[in-house]
Amino acid sequence: MAANSSFLAQPLRLILLSFVLAACAGNAHLGLDTRQSAWKTLAPVPAGAIHEHSTVALSTTQLAIIGGVLQTGGVIDSVYIYDIPKDSWQKVASLPVTINHANAAAVDGKIYVLGGMTGASWAGTPKCWAYDPPSNKWTSIASMTTSEARGSAVAGVYNRTIWLASGKTGSGGESVATVSAYDVITGQWLTSIPEKAKRIPGGRDHGGGGVIGTKFYQIAGSLGPISNRTDTVFVLDLEDLAKGWITAKGRMPTPRRGFATAVVGKKFYTFGGEGNPSPESKGVFKEVEVYDTETDTWASLAPMNIPRHGSSAAAVGGRIYIPGGGTASGTPATAAFDVFTP
Ligand SMILES: *[C@@H]1O[C@H](CO)[C@@H](O)[C@H](O)[C@H]1NC(C)=O
Ligand SMILES: *[C@@H]1O[C@H](CO)[C@@H](O)[C@H](O)[C@H]1NC(C)=O
């Protein structure tokens, strides 16, 4: 029922659209988009209030969430798959370790977890696993080097290679500039990444980004303390690694960390985040800002209905799914799950 409520009859949609356009007209000069209808509530995350989990798009009808931290502070090993047409969650095989800030991606219907932070101490791990849905099993795959162990890296997939940039070496650890790449076909980590591509121009953790076209983007995040938020967009052309990373002209309007990112078309959508200095914000951002990779420009959209950090997002069929997240700096969290239609 709920899943169909957005498919209004065409004439009614047109009438509603005219209202929305009329309502937006007053703000047109600000470049603001005030449509609240862009958000829709879905079935809550079964693990309960959660943050620092990772979300990946698994197929055209499914996404998955991996690990995370409960509101009680406990780190979990659970993995859930969400079925979009059914609006329902299913628990699948757990990871061999409890994990948060997992560096995760999906390639050809499998989930890859390439390090993250494990255990009660949130220690950065170089260990990696792959999940195969038909057999409902996690298997160990080649680890990254110990010096590259980290969580909260930005992940992107290109030519069946998973690229990771930045991250944090563990709870209370360092923000790193490290770039690593895992080839899903050979099952090996690339060892021949040119020096200029091997490091982003500055250390970052809790940033966003991914791959659009042939380019890998690392967006914002913090360097050192939570309060030291950045606004940079770093870009690597994966077809010209020797050229190395460049810093784009476009700067994130509201510097943030711990925001959720997803790609629709040639744009990165960014949601919420952590490090808001204003006391009434409880340390959390509500901003929704979009980076157009074709024009190298940012725009602001209407804010999130539930401002949060430490969530993560996945786009499927042009819609962006955002399960859970922290509702205040630290552990307060929500199980709420919503979808954003750009
Ligand atoms: C904060 O970030 C800036 C770069 O944006 C960097 O130069 C500075 O060292 C950072 N401060 C700390 C305490 O890490
Ligand atoms: C990616 O795949 C395309 C098409 O197979 C190929 O032409 C290109 O060289 C590959 N690029 C890299 C960096 O592996």
C-alpha cells in the first residue's frame, strides 16, 4: 500500500506540481528548493536505532546495510537486506566480526567489506570479506596492507575495481590521505598505483564521494578534530592515474563530515553530517547539498526531515535511500528510514 502512494494519477500529479512550483517561485532567486514531498518514510531499520553502518545498492530492487553502532554503544556484526518493492528487511548471515565505519561496496551482486573499525575499541582493520547472496556466506578475501587499515574511507567502483580514499585509522586515530584499490576479478590489491594517485591532497575522514564516469571523487570530511570540517572536492581521473589528484574549484557550501552521499546521474547528493557548532543543532547538520560534476558547482536543496550524521546512503533507480543515523553528536540515533527523490 504505502509503496504505491507516490504513484498518483497523472492529472493529480500535474495539479500538485503546479502548487509546488508556485510555492517555490518565491525562493527561486535563492536557488532553494522547498519541496517536502521529496521525502518518504519507509520501514524502520530492524536493528533499531543505529549509526555508523554502511549502505550499498545490491541490485535494482535491493540494498544492504552492514554493521554499525547501536544507541547503547554496542557495535554489531549484523547485515540486513532491504527489498524495495516489498518495503521489508531481512536479516542475512552476519560478518565474522563486529564492525562500524565499514568500507563497503557492491559489485556484480556481491557485497565487499574492505576494512573498517572493529570490536568495542573501534580499531581499524585491514581485513576484508565478500558476501555472496545465493549462498548467504561471507568469505575472507585478500587483506589490505596493515599500514592502510582504516574505516570511514570513501568507496567507489570502476571497471570492477573498488577504490578507497581517505579514512580514519581507528577511534581517536588519524585522518589519512591513503588511496587503495581492490580488483574484484583478480582478488588482489593494486600495487602499481602511481605516487600522485596514491594519496589525496590532504588527510580526511568521514568524507563522501564515489565514482562518476571515469573519475573518483573525495568530498569534504574532517581533518583531525571533528570541528575541523573541510569543504574540498578532490578528483582523480581513473583513466589517467599518472596525472594524480586535483582539487576542484567547487567547494561544499556547508563544510561537513559524517554526511551520507549518493550518486544520481552526474551529481553527488550529500545529506546531513556532524560537527555543527550551533547549540540547538545538537551537533548535527540538516543540510542537503548537491554537487554537479559536469559544471563543478554546488546547489542547496530543502533540508532533511530528520537531520542526522553517521548514516549512509545508496541510490537505486534514481532514488536515494537513507537508513538510520545519529540524531545528535555521539550515540543518540534513530531507526528511521527514508527515501529522497531528487
Ligand atoms: C584543520 O584543517 C586544516 C586544513 O583544512 C589543516 O591545515 C589543519 O592542520 C587542521 N587542524 C588540525 C588540528 O588538524
Ligand atoms: C576500463 O575498462 C575499459 C573497457 O573495458 C578499458 O578500455 C579501460 O582501459 C579500463 N580502464 C582501466 C583503468 O582499467
